[in-house]
Amino acid sequence: MAEDLTIIEGNKVEIYQSLIPQIKALIDGEPDLVANLANIAAALKEQFGWFWVGFYLVKNDELVLGPFQGPVACTRIRKGRGVCGASWAQAATLIVPDVEKFPGHIACSSLSRSEIVVPVMVYNEVAGVLDVDSELLDLFDETDKKYLEEIVSFIKI
Ligand code: SME
């Protein structure tokens, strides 16, 4: 397993195409969920420099904060609440170009301006979400959706 990440410059597609095999190599053969989520969050943060990137896991009908990189964040989110809870309720990726325009957005940090939340699916159920926040407006698009969905599909819970 490679413990060094090769960081590249390029367009978003090139970056994801370089990063995805490295993430796969990091988690392949490792059964520990926390270790794998921690390394995925670290790899995404290191390559993209996003403000906040991490996981919430469904526990007793709430999302509970899991491994992440970035400033401290809200610990628990109920179903349907905020972008994370809405992504869970809809079992769908949500791209929010301007968090101030998302009704019920939970502001863990006032610096966050745009956000993407990708559900982690296990047997057709949402087991958690990957949440990424940026200080820039309108940072995330369909390319992020496509590749982040591919990355979370590697997660075995
Ligand atoms: N903004 C999220 C809450 C989680 S933090 O951004 C890390 C939301 O509205 O669900």
C-alpha cells in the first residue's frame, strides 16, 4: 500500500483520475471502516485543499460525525436537517452552489459558502454521507458528483 499521495496540478477530471486509483490502493484490503474513511478524507483534503471534507455515519437514526479534515464541526444531524440530512432523506447527491440559499442549511462554519453531499449507500440504504464544504461560492459541479460517487462506492461498511 502506498502511504504517499502523489498530488498533481491539472483540470478537475485529471485530478480525480490521478487520485481515484490512489484512494483505491489506500483502502483495498483494509477492512477497518474508520481507517478507510480517515484516509479518504485526508487524500481529498490534501489534493483539493477544500475547507472541510469528512463523513457522517447513520447511527440510531441520526447522522453522527465521523472521520474528517478541517475545522471542528456539528456532531449530530437529524434526518432531513441541513444539506447532509436532506441528502440522507433523499438518498441523493446534493450540490449547493450557495449555502445561504439552501433552506435549513446547518452552518458549522460561517466561512462555508458552497457544499456537496454524497450519500454512502450500502444495500440500497444510506449508511452515511460524504460532506465537502468550500469557502468559495459555486465550487462543486457534476464532475465532482460523478467522481465523489465513485469514491464512496469503494467504501464497505
Ligand atoms: N453544512 C452541513 C452540516 C455539516 S458541516 O458543514 C461540516 C449541512 O447543512 O448539513
